Amino acid sequence: MKRERLLQFGALLWLMSVWILLWGNVSWGNILGGLAVGALIMVLMPLPRVPVEGRVHFLPLLRLAVMFVYYSIQSSLQIAWLALRPGPPPVTGVLRYQLGIKSDLVLTLCIDVLNLIPGTMVLEIDQVRRIVYVHVLDMGSQKAVSQFYRTVAQLERLFIEAFERDSDWKPSPWHNRDQQYDDPAQEGSS
């Protein structure tokens, strides 16, 4: 219960900060108004509970952030080169990758990072099998395809190190709940 209250307090501070940024100046009126509006939003439009099934490890999280910035810069330069170079447009296509991420929350974060890297866009997610289908801008060579797989594998490893170490993993009661309703074998056994 203590952790949940801390998260609610953090969300309230975040909403207050957004309110202050929208008004453009810090004053007691904006602080109190932001707290009031934030509390109203949290009461009238509560977010669903998201199960947190692991722990955050800050050093791997920092490595993840550094690698994200590195991959963003690298792919931005590659896209700029593809746009400026003479010759035909690059060969594009869809590649699939099976992730070893267990938590839906961490899977969502990983997909968000993949979408933010220029030149890639996640088109479909098979949530049960943890397979993502990603549109890749440059598939003109085996080297480019291999680079995509190395990038996703490293991001996956960093996400698991930062959020889902086996030693810290505690599945929530809601883990895989939706898959039970979708599985025809489960329905026949009830």
C-alpha cells in the first residue's frame, strides 16, 4: 500500500508540474491550482492498475538510455545518408523478432523504444508468443538485416537486465490472465 501511495503522489506532482508548465510561471496560485486539477483528474479519470512484476536496476537502465541515444543518432545518420545518396530508394521490408520479455509493461516500453528509433516501426505484436513485426527502412543487404537483429537483441537484453531479472521476478496475479480466456484448450477444460 505504501508503494501505491508513493506512485499516486508522484503522479499528482507530475500533473501539477504540467499545469505549471502550461501556465508558464511558478506561483502559489499555479501550484495550488495544479494540485487541485491533478487531484480532480486522478479521482474522475483513474488509470487502470498496471502490475509491476520486477525491480528497476538503475545502472542497466542508464546503459539502456545511453544505447537508445546511440542507436537514435546512428540510425538518424543512416537515414540521412539514404536520403542524400545517389541511387535508387532503399529496399524496405518487415522483419519479425521473438522477444524474451515477460511483462506486458516492459514489452510496451521496449516497443516504444523500437518505434522511437528512426527507420523502424512496429506494425504488429503477437502478445501471447511475444513476437513483434517491425517495418525496417533499410534491408538492402544482409549486413543491414543483421544490424537490425543485433540492435533489437541488445535492447531486449538491456530491458531484461533493467526490469526483469529472474532473481527479482514475481508474476502478478494478473500475469497471463488474458491469454487464459483466449486459449481454446483452457475453455474446454473448465
